Amino acid sequence: MSAILSADDLNDFISPGVACIKPVETLPAAKPMNESNEYEVSFNTEAPPTDLPPAQISLTDCLACSGCVTSAEAVLVSMQSHAEVLQELDSGPALRLRDNTTGAGIGIENLESGGRIYVASVSPQSRASIAATFGVTEREAGFMIEQLLSGPKGIKSRAVYRNGFQWVVDTNVAREACLVLGADEVMVSLLAREGKSNAVENGAAKKQSSKPILTSSCPGWICYAEKTHPHVLPHLSRLKSPQALMGTLLKTTLSRKLGISPGRIWHVAIMPCFDKKLEASREELTDAVWEGTGIRGIRDVDCVITSKELLMLADSRRVDFAKLPRTPLSARVPFPDAKIDSFLFPPPRRRKNNVPAAGTSGGNLYYILQYFASQHQGATIQTTRGRNADVLEYTVTSGEGETLFKAARYYGFRNIQNLVRRFKPAKASRMPGGKPVGSARKSGGKQIGPDFAYIEVMACPGGCTNGGGQIKVDDPVITGRETSAVKPGTQEQKGWLAQVDEAYFSGGEDTGEEAAIPDDRNNVGDGISPSHIRDTLAHWAATTGIDLERLVYTSYREVVSDVGKKAGNTERVVEIAGKIGGGW
């Protein structure tokens, strides 16, 4: 799904079908019956009006219907693009913040002009793609992106109102919060099965998913589950993804601290995957949820652009990305909340995304394995390869050889399809005395399913560094020419992905002076302090006056539609012929 959602090479646009459920809303209202004549009979002989306005179908509407999977959705996704970013920046004077050192707080310019404040968040996978493309380190790539979005030589140098992004933040900090919350969620799930769900101290995980818990940070996987395999929804982790969590953190804090509406904060996320545009369009990730209004609200992430679209953004402003400074900006305005500022902009440290065993998708499974093993003295972790390199199984065993915890990693849709089949509930046999049909064949009718407590699921083979929005080996910025007579083969593509992975794992190795890591007895590596993160999350909830559960958790829903699923006469004849042995 991710690889085809690019508007650059679309030539098969298909308008919404006549069975689309959305245009029904534009039909004329029925004329009220004449109450004075109870015997009046109405005949539908009038021709339908021809001057109706066209149906307005948004991306959110398409996500609520499983009937269409065409280029129409791709076109709607393309509305979140580098062109939208430039159009937004040129829409009017931006809100500009002044750091008042006199203690009077942060001042705001252009407050009465209707402008917005612009914030950007950048994923480490996108920085790795930029780093491999221009032969720089992941950290230097982050500085170049910051210079492009906020620096004097970036896009604002050629903008109408000289608008740039007030802050450019790293989604790694939100990722670390998700790791800590994810470990709490798994521990609560395990203890709940033992009737000890209240035994988790200082944990924020209170919404319990069914065992095994499946990761939910991959939007392609989530859409697939909601539309085709709703029986796995109870197993999905209720945690927001790092992108979504960062969006909520920025909009809630800024709107509360600056006294402005969330609609005056415009947040763009730079991600490796086109499917992240779908995630940003979910109604569950708007201010209507954390404000509790119950109506369609302002999105926490207004726009998502990919790594490749970031370069298109620079080209549109005639900025040579390769010549941007590889150093941080000289100064920045502090974030309105001091504690959140220290969380969003921590001092550099060496341990960041440089553990290959953690994978390139955030390290959810790796952190939980390390966390669980740290709770049992002498425990070890064994790894077993599955049917291919994208299927790995992990077992945590005690010093006596007892199995304490089992987990797995499934990457790529082909492997995901094999996984969800094992969750499929049993169906009663139509034959008298027959066994249940499906994954469960026990006499009790209970589902067998994988014997795991946690499974990391990602749609892209190889993980997030291989996302559909990443810069590819055959892109002109790599080859140096618009077209290439010889297309790169499988080995060239694997070699390029290895370079991107190397850049991803090198993150933080050249940071100079290493920052001190907070003393935390529960620290299990990567410089993450669970107590510091929990304290920051508690401060966030107290500052905004919003319950932490509404801030960090989300929900999923089954997508049910008969659009495109009704068989025609030919299909019915073929089906009947097949059943009686005819076959066509």
C-alpha cells in the first residue's frame, strides 16, 4: 500500500463508484406530505435535479469505507504534500514568539492577524534516509533538516511572509515515552491474567489489550486489520504512535500555555511512510478526543510529508539541500513550558537508535524484552528465526531454563497474513458432530493463536527504514540523472537499504560530550529513564488539565461496508457451478 501512494506517477485516477456511500448525503430531501389530506398518494415521476453540488469526499470518509481501493484514495492522500506546506506558509503572517527575559512570559506577535504558529517533527528514519543520500551522519542530517525548515538559508528565505517553523522536534523523545508506556501495558496485561492488575506501580497503562498485544504504530497494518481482520482489534496496543503522541503533546501544551485554539497551531510531521498520512487523518487523533467535544475536530498532525517530499519542498523554494549548514541553529525560542522544553530538546547523548537488535521501527519489542528480563535476575533472551528474515521469535528464560516470556516480530504483509490467520476464531462445523473450522480446533472452542505475550507488527519488509516514502536507490538525487537506462536490481536495492540502516544505527555516535543519564534503577539501556518519562507525562497531564489516558491512548473500530462486495449474476453462476462440480 505504501509504495503506490505517490502522486508523481498516477495515471489511473478512478472517480468514486456509483455505490459509494458518501454521495448519498447530497440527495434532495423528500418533500413533506400534505397533512391536510391523509389519503394523498405521491408518485415519484419527477426527474432528479441536475444542479446538485458535487459530493465532497474527504480522506476521513474514504477511511470509513472498505469498498474502494483505487487511485482516488491516493489522490486524496497526495493532498498532504510539500505543496500544501508551502501554501500554508504563504497564507499569511505567522504567529511569532518572543522570549521575554524580563520574566513577563512569552510574547506573541501577529496574534490579531489570524496567523498560525508552525511546528515540525522529524522521524529518525527520515533523517537516516537523508544521511545516506548526502553522505552525512544521522545527526548532521537532522541539522540540515532544521536549517531547511527554520534557518535563514532555508525555505523562509524565499517565502512571501518569511515564515518558517518555530520549532523542529525529534520524534525520538515521543518514541521513548511510547517504549515506557508500552512496557507498562504489557506488564499490566500479564498481571491481569494472574488477577494482579493493580500490582504495577507508577505505571500509566490502564487500558488492557488482550494477550498477545500487537503493536499499533504502523498505520498500514492498522487499516488492514480494521478493514479485513477485525477479530484482531482487541489485541492491538491502545498506545498512540510516536507521531500521534507528539502531535497531541505539541497542540495541547501550546494551546494551553499560549491561550490560543488548537486550530492556530499547524504541525507537519516528516515520516518515512505514506500511510502516516492516513494515520494523521483519523478522527480518533483530533482535539475532539482530548477536549471531549465529541465532534469532528482539529487534527493533532495537520500534514505529513515523506523523506522524498522533503527534498521536493527544498526544490520548490530553489534551496540546494546539499549546501545547507550541518550545524544547529545559533538560537531558538524556548518552549512555553520549561519541563516540556527539556523533554523535547534533551542534551545529546551517545545511546540513541544504535542497537541493531532493536530493529529500525522504534525498538518496541527490544525494549520490552530487555525490560522483562531486567525484572528477573539471571534471565536470558534467545532468538529463533522464522520462515524468513522478517519473522523472528524471542524467548525469555530463567536461570533454571523455565520459559518466562515469549514474543515475536512479523514484518511485511505476507508474513502478517500468516499471523492473523492464527488469530481467526473458530466457526462451528455445519456437519453433525464435525470439528470447529478455523484456527481453533480444541473441543472447548477456544482460539489457539500464537503463544506470545507481545508481537511487533510492521507492514514494510525490513522495517520503517524501508518505508514507501523513503528516498530510493533509483531516485534522480541518487543516480544524478532523471532517467536511468538500467534499473537497479534486487541486490542494489538491498545494498542501498543497508546504507540507510547503517545511518539509522549510527545516530548519536558523534555527539561530542556525553550527557549524564538520570539515575534510575529501572533503566534498561538506550539512556531511557522510565521515572523521568513518567514524571514528565504526569506534569503534562497536570499542566493541560486533561487525564493522561485521553492524551496517550487511542481506539480502533471495525470498518464494515457492503460496497463492492455484492456478487453479480455471473459470479453467482460461477459460484453455484463450482459447488456442484461443474467449474468454468
